[in-house]
Amino acid sequence: MLPAPGIISPGLPGTPISTMDTPLLDRLFAYVESAHGRSLRGLNEAREQEPRRFAQVAELYLQWLVEARGESGIDAATDAFAQFSTDVNMAQARYERDGAYANKSFEEVYKDHYSDAEAMDGYLWGIYLTNFLWAHHFQIMMFFQDRFMSRLEKDAHLIEIAPGHGGWGAWALAHLPGASLEGYDISPQSIQIANAVAKAAGVDGRAKYVEKDALDLEKVQAESANACICSFLVEHLENPQHLYKVIHHLLKPGGTAFITGALTAAQVDHIYEYRYESELVMMCEKAGLRVLETLSANPMRTLPKAKFMPRSMALLVQKRRNEIY
Amino acid sequence: MSETLARLNEVFQDVFEDEELSVQAETSAKDIDDWDSLMHVNLILAVESAFDVRFTSTEVAGLKDAGELLALIEKKQA
């Protein structure tokens, strides 16, 4: 039986980490050790940053995973995570050699990756686990909770652009009892998985996921959201500036958004190469969004003699009320 | 030791900067402390260069030991 939405079962504040009950996380680590030993070092780096919070986040995410995919879900998603991590590392190594991302157009990426339903399933569940199994993404997850979610009213209406696996939205709704969320994604597999995760988290009554191109959202729903979530989409676009305008369009004046993007971080489907954090900041400002806080996080290890440091950046932004703030 | 395994051993020694390293078919990450997911990719690129072959990430993600890598090299060269 899963805990009620919003309740994190493993351990209360003050509970020694050694006595926390994390059976699913223990199982994941045991499986990684037996089947993907080369990944163990990275997982330990993620856990050692903040063991208690890591355990809490991981166990809840894994409970949802098992509820959505059954008992074998952990092993299958871990296999997908290991494959995804290898894909990323290989892409980064080729980027180091070539000095540019391999893909230049969205059409190319869609044909090679997004149109393959089976591959997309593994891709999305693999990314779901990176939210806490990659050390720098766990930092982003904590930023999401501590800096973005803490600002939201309990009955906030959120719009999530490209929810992917749906983990961000489910996390927000599970912690904001009266909140609601609309999510829009171009991928049918994403809609399916995001719905399954919402159901597993017990928040499906407050989450609605629709198959729709995020860039088309500018035509509808002006100023309908108290807050937006847009995680790791900007680097997948040919012209990301348009997406920031969409976020501005959707937000009520004063509304906030959590936006993340990848910099000098290759992936099989990354197109737009951000090199500096200021580029994301400038795109936000140009679209009428005030940048309140940022976090730029990077992996603890890189390829030997790397020219590029892959970073993930999170921005907490607010729709400006006038020209200045 | 086959010629391919001998060459692969040199690549391992170079990548992990250990001239004493003696790679066997059953050598895995458990035997080489630094053989983590990132160094695995570094190793794969060095193998590609040494043997003039190219791998996909799907081919290399699940390799369990040096023997499986050796078999993959020989398959590519066949």
C-alpha cells in the first residue's frame, strides 16, 4: 500500500539515516551493483550529498515507479537509466572531439528518436531516475523544492510544458494539496507515462496531460497559470527564445516559472548549444521574465582532459509587471 | 594471448595509466577501481581509435567484461 499523496514515508526529521526504511532504494542499489557496477560510483556521489533527503526523494519516486510499472519496474528503469547515461556520455565524448552537437534540426531528432515509441519509453523512465541518481540533477531537484515550490500557494494552478515522465508535476502536486496542473507534450509516450505517474502519486484527479506541441500554446490560455514548469526543453529546440515567450504568455503577472536547461552538455537529442549561463538569463529577460534565482550545477566527474564542462542550470523567474520588474 | 587481446591490453594500460594492468577476458569493473561509467566511455573511444572501429552506445552500455568487449571488436572486424 502506498502512502497518501504528499506523505513521504521513509523516515521523519531526526530519524537516523541508518534506521530509515528504504526497501526500494536498497533494491535499486543492489541491482545496480549486480548489473551496472560501473554506475555505482555516480549513484554514491548523488546519495552522499544529502543522504536523508536523497533517501526520501528516491523512495517516493521508486514507489510511484513500482505502482506505475509493477515489481519489475525498478530493474527495467535502471537498465534504461544505465543506457541513457551511456548515451549521454558517448554523445559528450563525440562533442568533445567534434566541438559541436551532432543534431542541428528538430525534424532530424524527431525522425531518429521521438518517433520510436519503444525507445521513448526507456528514454523517459531513464530520465525519470536521473532526477535523483545524477548528483547534479538531485541538486536541481532540491532547488525545485526549496526555491520554487516553497513560493507557490497550496491551490496554485500550474502549467507544465513538456512534462516528459511527469515526475516534476507529480512531485509538486503531492506537496501542494489543492494545486492543479495541465501538462502539454508532443510525445504520446510522455502523456501515457505522465498519467501513470500522476495516478501512482494519487494526484491524477488534479493533473491533466494533453498531447500538444508546447510552442503552439501561445495561441491559447493567456495568463492562466500561477506558475509554470519547463524542465530541460530549451536545449531540444532550434529557436528556444520562442519558448520563453510562451512561458511569459501563459503566466499571470507576477507568476513564477521553474525553467531548466543544459549547457555544453551533449545528448542524442540536444540541438541548441548554450555555452554560458548568461544566455539563458538573457533569453528570459528578453521575453519579459525577471530572473529571481539561479543554480548552475555540474557532474562531479568529467571526461579526462575535457574542454567542456556539462552543466544543468535551473532558473526561478517571475513574469514582470512592467518594464523593470 | 591473442593479438587482439594483447592490443586491447595496451589500450587498457594507456586509458587507466597502469602499465602493470593485465587484462583477461573475465576482467571487469570489479577488478579495476577507476573503471566507472565515465571511464568506460573513454575506454570505448580509445578502442575505436586503436582498432579503427565504431560502436553505438547500445552496443557498449551492457558490456560486462573485457571478454565481451573483445568479442565485439572481433565482430566489427570480421
